[in-house]
Amino acid sequence: MTGETNTILPGVCYRDGKPTAADYNEAITDLLAAKHQLLSGQMMGCDVCGDSGHASQDGCHHDPLVLARQYAAATSIWCCWHCGFTAHNEDEANSHFGLAGTEHPVCISGLINVLHRFTQWLERADDPADDASYLNGEHAEQRATGRNGWDDIREIAADARVLLGPKL
Ligand SMILES: [Zn+2]
Ligand SMILES: [Zn+2]
């Protein structure tokens, strides 16, 4: 790592913009220093940043390869908005989130099923063709619009249908 007099230059991995030839030279120098340290077996005193408390490959935040691997790992994970589950590969992601656009995440599928059953229950109870057997003798006129309890439950079901979306 180098710096000009009176200027604190960020480490090569922390600079903005496209890398320059000098940047690449500096990164290569850091990589060679890290490789040298690895081969030497010296585990204290970082050959890349000079810190006495670690070796470059043990998480030095100036070792270009350590940083590149951290970036690669950080950009290949998916975090569930609903429950916080973190998937680290495509298989884990598919098993939690389901196939894109066609399934609900498993963490909310129980809730979705309850909503679905609720709307189905109301459709059956509210069916004009129902002979009142489903609700033990309550007839259609007793479920008419204007009865507060039934109106409320129809509103709740309407909200549930919006949440369920067109796929279910
Ligand atoms: Zn270091
Ligand atoms: Zn989830």
C-alpha cells in the first residue's frame, strides 16, 4: 500500500471509479504479499496492511482476494422479507421462496392457506343455492346484506381475496 505525502489514500480496493494500471499494480503487489505470507506460515503481522493482529488471509480487509470472496458471498444470498430466512444458494432459495411468480414463500404458506380456506368457507355459506344445511338451518334471508355481522365478514373476505391475489 502506498500513499502520497500529506494525503491519506484509501486502500486500492476502497477507491472509486474504474481501476487504473497503478491500481492493478498495487492490488497485484498486495496479492503477492498475501501469497508470500501464506507460504511462509507466519500467522501474525499482516504482509498486506501491516496490522500486527492478523495474517492477510484471516479476513484482512485490504487483501483483494479476501474482499472479492466476501463480495461474492454477500451478493449470492437472498433474504426473506417475511421471516428473515437467508438462502445461500439457488436450491435453498427455491425451497423457501418457491418458484418465482407461482408460489408463496413457505413461511407464509400456512397463513395463505388459512385465508384461502376462509374465503372458501364464506363462498359456501353465502351461496344462494345453499339449502341452509351448511350453517345448520340459517337461511339465505338471514344472511342478507345489511346484517352487520355478515357484512363485516364479507368485507374481511374481500380483503383476504386481495391479499391472495389472482393466482389462488
Ligand atoms: Zn491486514
Ligand atoms: Zn420467509
